[in-house]
Amino acid sequence: MSNMTPSIKRKLDRAKIFLMDPEKGEVFFSSLLSFLNIKVDPGCGTAWTDGLNIGIDPELIEKATDEELVGVFMHEMGHVVFDHIPIYVENKSWMNRRLHNIAGDHYINLYIGDKGYVLPHWLDVYQDKKYKGWSTMQIYQDLDENEPDLPNGIGSDIRLPDNMSSTEYKERVIGNIVKATIQAERQNAYGSVPGSIQRVVKEV
């Protein structure tokens, strides 16, 4: 990890340790985080993921509370877990990339909100309760049809994998998810694995 000051390293370590706490019940997500490469990325604004890496602005790390930083990690892992990047890659000939990202943000933020996680308080995040129970694609279709006046929330934190075939990319992402699932099973915490992921792993 580049640009790693001692204070930044401490905050990142605390966020990881928080998720590793057995009482939090996040064995799956804490395991998945350990398989992702975390990059300190000055100037990126907030945070991003390409499915294999998580980039995060050092200013956000310094400014966010420990609780908010954990929420950022949970948000970015949500894009990985809920397959948002492959969905866009497979449909990019017709799909609006920013709307798809925002739809994914609504879905993830409602999901992690139900689990008690929060995002940095100064960010205008997408978390409309109207979309409770909707799939990402249903949210996308609603946004696309109604063309709302979208604020400048996170909304652009999905990046596409570089120099990698779609087959290799999927294998690596699914491999990390399977490993995280196995870790959860070994620690008798299979319930920490989202239901949609349990189905994917069974198919694999």
C-alpha cells in the first residue's frame, strides 16, 4: 500500500479488526476483505473497487470515524459480492454506467444500513428507502425511466478491471468469494454469507 502514513495504517488496521470481531458476525466480509488488495489512492475523492482491489483516498481515511471507515469497506465489498461489475461489463453496450453504479449504491447502502453500518456523514449517499426489497436492476430501470435529478453522491466508485479477460476476472473474483465462504464455514459462521452468495457458491 502506497502513501501509507502511520495514522492511516492504524485506522485501516482498526477497521479490519472491527470486522474480525466474532461478536460482529462478519466472518464472510472480514475474510473477503483480507483477499482484496487495499490501495491508498490520493485524489480519488472517496473510494472505489474493481472487484479485486479497493482504493481509498487518504483524506477520507483521516476524516472518517472508525465506524464510517468500516462502512466504506462494507460498501465497496458490496459491489464485489453483489456482482455489479460483471453485470455492467456484460451489458455495457446499452447500460448507462453511472446509473448502474448509483442503482448498486442504493442496493448496497440499504443492505448495510440494515446491518447497522454507516457511511461518512458528509457524503451525499444514495440510500432511498423506496427501493427497499428491490433488485439492483429494478432500481436501475426506475432511475432510467424517471431520470431523477441525481445529486453528486459516491455514484462513481465502480472501476473496470484492466488487462484481464472477462473469464479470468470472473474466476479470480469468484475464487475470493468462495475462499471467504469456506472461511465462514470453518468458523461456524455460514450465516454471515449473504443468501445470494450461498447460491452462487453452491453452483460453483
